[in-house]
Amino acid sequence: MSEENGPQAATAAVWGGEEGVRIAGATQVPVVHSVAFGYDDLDHWRDVALGRADGHIYSRNTNPTVRAFEEKIRLLEGAEAATSFSTGMAAISATLFALLAPGERVVSVKDTYGGTNRLFLDYLPRFGIEVALCETGDQAGIVAAIDAGCKLVYLETPTNPTCKILDIELLARHAKAQGATVVVDNTFATPINQSPLALGADLVVHSATKYLGGHADALGGALCGAAGLVAKVFAYREVNGAALHADAAYLLLRGMKTLALRVERQSANAMAVARFLDAHPRVERVFYPGLPSHPNHAVAARQMRAFGGMLSFQLVGGFEAVKAFLPRLRFAHRAANLGAVETTVAPPRTGSHVELTEQERAAMGIPEALVRYSAGIEDVRDLVADLEQALAVGS
Ligand SMILES: *Cc1c(COP(=O)(O)O)cnc(C)c1O
């Protein structure tokens, strides 16, 4: 949510960041395709290049349409500064590579997004960075790993696909005592449901591809937080080159206008779907932080304004049951993305965790018959009826 004296989140989503970019009275932000920006006055050009005057030089570094996107997400996260990236993974990898150096230690959890997990396991160690990945459900273990000393604490909550919850405020307090930087991936919760910076985090990363854009038609990433840290990562992105394109920035800006509306509806739909599934005899178990039976329900209720649009559930009957059930859904894409206006379903066994063995998935607490469910903005009566008929298969 935005700063106390700034507009509320739903207002910032609509109006934020758009002033000063509109041209010729246009009410909408223009898509500026220009690669470069020209200056007749060489002194002015130099001042812009050195950051002493406002303006743009080259679109790999800054661009007016992209700037509007950065400003909108900055307001929504209540951050001092924000920058953007071509994808969520570009945001996450740039943040880790820009802020960590050989000999330093990062503490995170085993349940981070698949690409993030690969960075931790395959890439950071190559550069002499020590990575401690804790059991996501073991809060005492995470605290002990932080207390042992670290440069950066990387959190993601709720997690994918079993919706585990990390206590941001508590872990940030321990991180602060070590002088560590706290980064939170806020993709699942969105700034509508969770404000990590207000809970003590230093930086928030986003896959804008998901809820921020909300229409599954543009890739993007964002980083928000303290100006000094964001500037460090921005300097790296300027040379790493993973800049957000103006076309994608426009689609994300347009999608973000309805962010509050969509996320409120998606959260309400997910809650109703979770309750329905929880009572269904063909469902073994439901993972949703909004259910009082969820092990971290109390923490989620404290740090989230609503419990979000993501849930997962385990079917009775193993993976064969999933294979029979998924094709029967009428109002759901069977696809790898999430956070879109359409309901989207995916089994981690063939989607996000396809490269792991059954044993590895079991070790992560991911049952073979799990279905990840990203609630869309449809009428929830249709979603529930659709699940009901699909679950009735073979009975
Ligand atoms: C999708 C996702 C990412 C990666 O984002 P891309 O835009 O696909 O690169 C990172 N974190 C989470 C939680 C995600 O869901």
C-alpha cells in the first residue's frame, strides 16, 4: 500500500506514475519506442547523462513509458525508489548478483520459485557465495541460519505451490541484527494484500508477468525499496541489459489500473474455492493460508490484508485422478502462468517442479496428486460448479 499521506492503493493503481508522461493532452501514457533521446544543447545532454537533470538518454537505461511503470509500482509498494526489468527472473538475478560478493552468505528457503532456486543452487556458489537454504516450514531453523550471520536474507511468501507462509516481520528483525539486507518476492501476495517494506524488508521483487499485468500477455519484473540499494541494482541492470520494453511497460501499466479490483475478486474467489474443496470427499487436502486449518494461518492473517488468489489441493487417487480431472475443467487454462484474469491450473508434477524426481517432490512436501489453482475473476458460482462436475468424474 502507499505512504500514509499518499493515495490509497486502488487510487495509486489507477493514477500513479502517469503525470508528466502524457503528451498533447492525451489522457493515457504514450508508448515511447524511441531507442535514444536527442539534445541540441550539449551542456543539457551532459547534465541528463550525469543524472543532474531530468530526462532520458537511451532506452536500455531509462524510457518514459517504462518510468511510468516504475513509478506506479513504487507508489503501490510505498517505496523510496523502484526500477524495472524484462522479466521477474531478471529482477531477482540482478538483485542477487548486484548485492552479493564472494565470501558472503545468503539465507533463504527451499520453496522459492524454481528459477530462484536454480540461482541459489547452480550459479551463486560458482562465484564463491555461500547459500543456506532452510526448510520453509521450520521457522526456528531459518532464525538460527540468519543468526549465524549473513549478508542477505531472501524470502518468498506465500510460496509456490503449497502456500507456506513466512513471518516477514520476525525474520526481518533477526536479519537486521546481523546487518543483512532483506529481499521479499511479493509476486503471489501483490502490494494489494501485503506490504513487505512496512514489515521491515529492505527490497521487494516482483514478477510483473503475473498479478501486476494480470492478463498473461506481457513479461516484466520490478524491484522496489531503499534508494541506495535500488540504485546499486539499477547500475548493474544498465550493463546487464535486461531492460523492460516500452510495449510491455504499456501493457503492464494498463493491467495495473485494475490491480486492486482483480486481486480483491481473486482473493474472494480463492477463499470460496478453498472452502468448497476442503469439504469435498475427493479432495485429500487443501493448501490455502485463508483456511483456519493452515499451519501459518495466524501469521498470514497478521501480515496479509487478504489471503490471495493462489491455492493448491491434493486429489484422492494419485496422479491418475489429476489426469482425469484437469481436462474436464471448462473455465480454466491448463498452463504454467498464474495471476491472470482467467483461472489457471497446473500440476506441479508436470509444471513448476517437472525436473524433480518423485522423491525430491515428496521431500519438498509436494504430493504427486497436487493441483495448483490460480483463481481468476470469473463468477465464483461458475468456478465452483466447474470444479464440482470435474471432480464427479468416474463416480
Ligand atoms: C513467475 C515467478 C517468478 C519469475 O518471473 P518471470 O517473470 O517469469 O521471470 C518469480 N517469482 C515468482 C513467485 C513467480 O511466480
